[in-house]
Amino acid sequence: MKLNKNSETSFENIIILIFIFVLSVIFIHRYLTVIKYAEISTYKKDINKIDIAIVIYKVKYGKFPNNLSVLVKKGFVKNIKVNKKGYPITPFGKRFVYKRKIGAIISNNNNLTRGK
């Protein structure tokens, strides 16, 4: 094997590059996992906020809101992302599914994954 001027062989350099690559892949995978669990946690927290806002609206006005944008416009729901029309959206970019008859958010398991 040929040594370069720093007394390193090409083989040693390749081993170091492979080691750095493996550590990078592990780090990126862990990072993406943490992000996924953070989004799921935010999703559940937002559902709880909206459920509480629906109950408060029901107590104040005697009926369930027509849609979730009413809760945002009247200030019952704060610190939740909304789309252009004023409807609260999940951390995954989808609108929450609201059933007015029962006054509740329907939890959709598809929202817990990154999908279309």
C-alpha cells in the first residue's frame, strides 16, 4: 500500500468515509422519527383543544358550531394552523373531520401517517 504525505492509506480514508456515512444515516433516521412523534403529539393536542372549544361554544350558544372555522373566527381556538378558508388543519396538512350532529372531531388514523 502506498502512503501519502500524511502517512494515511487510501483504505483508511475509505473506512473513515464509510463510518461517517453510517453515523449520518443513523442520525437522520432518529431525527425523522422524533419529528414524526412530535407531529403525532401535536395532532392529539390540537384535537383536545378543539374538543374543549366545541364544549365551550355549546355552553355559550346552546348549540354546536356549524363548522370549525367558526371556532377560529370567534376566538375559541388559538395557536392552531389554519388553511386559507380559516379551517384548522392537522400538522399533516389535512383538515380535521368534524361531525356537527355529535359535536366532535372524528379521529382519522390516516392523519397519523404522512400520506397524500
